[in-house]
Amino acid sequence: MIKNRLIVMAAIWVVTGTAVRAATKSSSPQTIDFSRDIRPILSENCFKCHGPDEKERKAKLRFDVKEDAFKPAKSGDFAIVPGDLAKSKLIERITSRDEDELMPPPKSKKHLTPQQIDLLKRWVAQGAKWDEHWAFVAPKRPELPRVKNNTWPKNDIDYFVLARLETEGLKPSPEADRKTLIRRASFDLTGLPPTPQEVDAYLGDKGPGAYDKLVDRLLDSPRYGENMARYWLDAARYADSHGYHIDSERSMWKWREWVIQAFNNNMPFDEFTIEQLAGDLLPNAAVEQKIGSGYVRCNMSTGEGGAIEAEYQAKYTFDRIETTSTIWLGLTLTCARCHTHKYDPITQREYYGIYALFNNLNESIMDGNKPNPEPFIKLPTPDQAERQAWLKQYIENGQKKIDAPMPELDEAQTEWVRKWHEQLSTGWTVLSPANVKSANTNGAEFRVLEDKSVLAEGPNPEQDVHEVTVKLEPGGLAAIRLEALPDDSLPKKSSARADDGKFRLSEFEAEIITPEKDAGKVQETKSE
């Protein structure tokens, strides 16, 4: 059995188109159809003065809305009285010989043909049945039309085809040969001709279900989705470039692949719609659903210098509204951007309600000529995703080890600190000062104590330079340590001569003087 799979746009067209066709052709030739016969006359000749444009409307009469067309005027007259030509002012005015009464008025440069007048009269006489535009009426399954050759139809659609052929006095063409059938089916479903091997296999299958199996195989082919997706991608303005200015690269091909896969998977139309318009807003949205919402990013964008962001933000939103309405609703809403639509039931307020939805994107208005202006999602290959997952887990495990207690390391560090403290406390030699003086004229005076420490006495200037000369003992010198020792004679028994008892050192400089009196600076340290 052939799988129940139809492309979205074709499915809508087939159902609605068939319903309308059946209704018109199965009716009596004398029956007037409002949508087919009357609405075009009113739209072309009457809507300018009696249509949706309130400023242009005359006599407060509208022929685009049923309720207004049938309601009485202030005078009590009715423009249309179903079944009564004499009481219908519409018929009276279109047949008047008085140019002041005639409609459409001569100055409008419009006039009705005798055939159009006859259609309007017959319509009123038949009850003035008013049908809504077929696009806004849910299709109903029509009855199968009666045909003379009941043996020819193989399915319901064949009845409608044959009924029209018989109406026109034509006969169906003979069934195509099998080579032609496989060629047509292959082109229709995959866009490609069949290979010689595929033709031979089909011709060699003599079973009654050979054609059904052929169609099933074509529907299962990856080429099916590629072929069917072309129509949607064109309508949704897919491109791998920005469109404006230098038309630089844009990475949108993953969304293209999403559309192809949607057709190959026979995705339900409601899912197909939701995931493109708001896939990224779904609860716990999967990566594939977020890719579907790439549809919203298919608009042209610019990075041109001097472009005004607010202006292009509006342009992007207009584009999304009008593309979405065209491919999903079959309506071009552009007119409602500036005013309530004159023919379709779309108000300007409704247009800007949709505008608010599509103007709610957190995007970079100026694309900067970058392939991926924000927002975007990173889409690694399966191998890359697997590698990323492994690296993430590896890093997390390593971090856990770092954060966890390490008794061995803590013990080793404690031992290391202990040894250094031991070396620092036992490995020092106290140097014997040979000479201590102040470099300032009015500097401090110094006294060397028994423990070889130096005590400053006498003058106490705010700043002073103390020079201490010591003789080094034989052996190596690895470091010099300066200790500030407390003394009972100092303020607060501290280690400093300042009133607050705080020891302050701004600079420490050491030099080695060899017997040859060659001085070499060893180290300079500054401290506050």
C-alpha cells in the first residue's frame, strides 16, 4: 500500500481545490456561485466606494461585508433583498438610464457588461446566497460526482477528473506504459530520473502491487526529502548568505537539513509549524527543535556602515511577518502594515500584534558580515560531540580530585614547611657590626649591644638613612635578614622610635666591598 505522505503545500491545495471544483461543477449550470461569479464583480466595480476603506466609503454602504450589504439604509431601502429584484436598490441602480442614478457612476470610468448585470440579477433572484471567501472556509468532503464511465475511476480523485472531462466532451488519455510511469513517479517524488537498474527492476516486477512498491521505495529515498524541501526552502527564503551589501556567508545549512529530514520523517504539520516558529522556546527544547527555529533567522541582514539599527530591526520584522503569512496562511499581509487590509480580513491592529511577536528576538541587528551573528548554537558532528562529552567528563573528574582532600599531599607539605622552618631558624649567623652611622648630618646615633644588635639613640629625624658595615666570615652568603627587635627604651617597648611604635622601612640596599674596593650592588628592596 502506498504510504500516506503528501507535501504540506500540495496537500492543502489538493483538498481545498478539489472541494471548490466539485462544488462548482456538480451544481446546476444555472446556479450562481457568489465567490466565482459575484464577488469579482463587486470587488472590481463597487469596493472603491462601498468597501473597507472608511474614508472613501459612500452612503455608509459596504459590499465587502455581508451584514452591511443586507442591512437597510436610513431611508428604509435595502441594497439587496434576496429573491426580490424590484425591492433591491442594487439592481435598480445598475440598470438605471439616469446617469445621476446609474452605478457605477460614469465618472468612475467603470461600467458593468450586460453579462455582469445578468449575473447580479440572477444571483438576487436565486436568493442572493452569500459565501465567505473559500480560503477562510473549512473544506468539506464533497460527494463524488456522477460519471458515465464508472469503470475508469480507480480512486476518488479520478471521479472529479473524469466528471470534468465528460463535461468538456473529452475522454481520458490511455494509461501510460510502465517505463513512462516509473519516470514520472521518480521525477515527481525525488526530482531525479530512475536509473537503468531501477527501470529494469520495476519492469521485471509483474505483481499487482508493483507500482505501490515503487512509490513506497521512492518515498523512503533520502532524495524524496531533498526534492520536496526545495519548495519550502524557496518559500521560506533560505540562503547561506546575508543578502544585503557584500552578501557574506551565513551558516544556515543545518536548518536546510532539518527541513529535508522533516519531509523524510513525515513530520506532522503541527510539529513542523511549531518547531520552526518557536522551537527554541519549547520546554526543555532538544537541539533539533532549536535548529527548526532557524526559520526565523532566514531573513536578510546587513552589516553596512551607516545603517540605522532601528530601521533594519523593523525591516527584519516586516520580512518575518510577511513571509510567515504567505507560506502558512496564503495571505500577503503587507497592505495591513500601513492600513487595515482592503480585501482580506486583517486589520492594522492585528498586523502589529503579529509584529510584537516577531519583534521579540534577542538578535544582533548589524550582522558584522560574520557567518554566525548572535544568537546561534554550536552544532558539533557526532564524533565531535562524543569527544566533547569525554573531555567534559575528564575535566570534571580531574577537578573533583583537586577539590577532594589529599592526606598524602597535606602531610608532605607539612613536612616540607617544618624542614624549612628548621633550616631558617638554625642556619643563620649574626653578623658583627664594624661600623654604624647615619648618612644624614643630624641623624641618629647608634650603640652596638652585647647581642650584636644595634640600638638607635639621640636625634630622631622623620627620615634617616642608616649605614651598617659588617665583616663577612669565610664561607658562602645566601641571604641577609634584617630583624626589627623590641627594646624597653623605645616607645611602647616596640621595635621603632615612632610614637605609635610602628617600624617603617622604605628601602633596604646591600653591597659587597671586596679587598680591591670594587663595589657591587647585591640587592635592593623597597618596602612601606
